[in-house]
Amino acid sequence: MARKHLLDGLMTGAPAAPEHASESPLDPGRPRFSKGAIGAISRSVADLQARALIEIDPTLIDAGGMQDRLDSDDAEDAALRDSIAEYGQQVPVLVRPHPTEEGRYQIVYGRRRVLALRELGRPVKALLRQLDDRDLLLAQGQENTARRDLSFIEKANFARQMTAAGYDRKIVGDTLSMDKTLISRLLSVTDRVPEALIVAIGAAPSVGRDRWLALADAIEASALDTDEIVALVNTVGGPSDSRFEEALRRARGPRPAAAPRQKAAAEMVRSENGIPLARIERKAGRLTLQFEKKLDRGFEDWLISELPALHARWGRKD
């Protein structure tokens, strides 16, 4: 549980939204170079800092950007921690100076590595960049795109967070390396499936857009409200794909019981004086003729032999 709280601390906390759609978020830590020799020296120092690795106490690194992961895998986290414990941190993380707290940093990407090093009590090897909120999100989105392992709903939830923070579709598309049409498809799900249910379900890696839209349709038609569905999903263990299926099942509700098949009533053919001759059953395009046992022997054979003539007579009835 403590591990989950640590991870949650690194996966929450979005940058402030721009006050106006036409403006980019501002970061007081963003360098502003003057002209001339001093400006050139400042740029050179900044370039060296951007390329240099520094070591940071992991307790000084806070959340930054948007939450990209909906699930944590304890086995994968443990494997990463064990690998770092044995071989050291091979890949640096990216951080920026905290925009409001002196001496602290915000993670851009590498949350799981920071968590592992925090548990091991080791310093974090990091690249330090001066990034405003927009550039932070672009860097985080490019890292996610390079990994190519975020599920559909994780990408959709990332786009939802950016839209809610006030970023326009172009910035969202640039961050996720998608065109506006694909961004609209992502948001078509998050606009209809409540965030609380998305979080309760998790990443659901094998579930694509069509199934999420089916869930949205089921929620809108459901007799249950979203809080009830979330509560039911939270009782389900196992992988997030299973939690999705449970959410869809609960939203759709119990299937109505199939009506018992009514057996077609048999027709009885009688003689002119009312004696039962044969029983007729019609089913699935077939007609069955069953003769009564008490009929005069040989009648059925005679009828079969007369069928061609009867058929010809029927054909001449007009």
C-alpha cells in the first residue's frame, strides 16, 4: 500500500492551464537570454546544463505533467527495482526545476525509475531542463509515443486531462503525435465515460475504441448510475481487462430470459364422417404427416402412390 501511495504521488498533479486559449502557460524558471556576449554565455551555460547529468535526492522530485499510467504492475516495478539494485540506473530521467518551490524538481518522465531509486535510497541520475508547462507536456507525450505501450484509454485519458487544463486540440495532437481526427476519437470516449469509472477500470490494454464506445452506450441506457457501476467494478480483482468486462456487463444489466419456445399445435385431418385420419405438424419449413394407427391398412401406401396424380390435379386447379 505504501508503494501505491508513493506511485500516486508521482503520477498526479497537472500543470496550470493557460488563462487564454491563445496564450501558452508560463514558467518562471524558463530562461530569458539577453542579446550580445552575455546572452551567448547564458545560452552556452544553459546548453551545457541541458546535456549534463546531475544526481538528485529522489525525495526532492515531485509530480509534473499529466498522469499517463492508469495501472501499476507490482511485478514489473519490482523487476525494475531489482535491476537497478544490481546494475545501477542505466537510463537517466528528465526533470525540470519546480516552478514554485526553490530547491525542488518536477518529473517530466521516468516516474518508475524515481520510485525504484527512492525505495533503494539512491540518488537519481537526471537531465535537468528549463521547460515551461507546454514543453513539459510535449516532452512527456513524445516519451509516451516512443514507448508505444500505452493503452487506448490511457492515451484518451491523457488527452482528456490536457483538454480539461485548457489546451487546444493542436497542442494535444502535437503532444501525442496524432492528428485532430484521432484526438477526436479519443475524446469521444472520455466525453461519455466518466473519469471515475475509467480510473476504476484501469488501462484495459486489450480493449479498443469500439468496446469503450459500447460501454458508453450501455452506461447511457443503464438503470444504474455511474457511482453504482464504479462500486461494483471496485469489487472485482484480477487484470483491468476483467474489470472492463464487469463494467460492461453491469451497465448492460441482466439479459432478459428467453421466452420458452411454444410448440406448434398439431393439426388433425379428419374424414368426412369425422374419423381422425392424420396428424400434421409444421416446424422450421417442414410438414410432417403422421397417420393414425387405426386407419384401414394400406391407405398410406395408396396415398403415396397417388401423390403424383394429386399434385398434377392440384396444378390444374386454376
